[in-house]
Amino acid sequence: MRWKLPHGCAPNGASSAQAHGWKRFTNCQRKLDVKAKIILIALSGFLFFQTSLSFANANNGKNIYLARCAMCHGESAKGTGPLANKSNPPTPNLATPAFRKRLNDYPGVIVSSIILRPNGDLIPRTLRENGIRLPPHAWTINDLRDLNEYMAALIAKK
């Protein structure tokens, strides 16, 4: 696949850096990064469907949720974790019928898009501001699937 630069990034065959300076080049690079993240999110959703849900590992999903999500969303996913009111906007209640519908309508996409954070750094900023350090996690499709299935089962109980 050939990436096409966004309009105005490289006119008349000149590189963006030559034609508009580094600031415009950086803005064009950000546009390409956003496109790449959107494609990655869509691909992870597609691969999620390709990986059978019957192979979901509930223990893996639960462990990931408790280690990486419960500090804000709480063990019940109702937005009652210790950091829930320390983010701006406050942590949402994931046990609502509206979120349950989104999770079921778009399996894998909701979870992966939150983890990949194409819309900013709310989660890392909230953790940083509260002195919480999470070790990096090498996310796999199975992790996304397991977390999605665990969350779906958790909020279905509510």
C-alpha cells in the first residue's frame, strides 16, 4: 500500500521539509500517524473476529483488567476505582446498557481503540499525574480478545 501525503504536505514534488519547514512536516507526519492508527485499530478488530471467541482465556482477560483497568474503572467496571475521579473527564461507568451495546456491536474495536489511544493521552496522563507506573505491555490479538470477552462477561452480570 502506498501512503499518500495529505493535501498541502509536499507540493510540486518537493519534500514537506523543504517546501514548508519542519513544523508543517511534523503536522503532516501526525496526520499519517493518525491514519496508521485508524488502520491498525480496524485491522485488530478484523483479526479479533478471525480469532475464535471460543478460545478466549478468561483468566488472562481478568488479569489484564485487574492490573491495567480496575484502578480507574473499579473491579465492577462501574467507574469506581481509586483513580476514577482523578481524570478529566471522570472515568466512565462501563456497566451501562449503552456501553454494553457498543462492546457487543463492535467487539475488539472498542477495547483496542482505548488501548492504542488514537485520541490523546488521557489514560497515561492520569496515571502519571497520580504517580502510577504501569510496566509496558506487549499487546497481542489474544490479549485484546481476552480482555474484551472478560469485560463483556463482567458487565453482563450487572
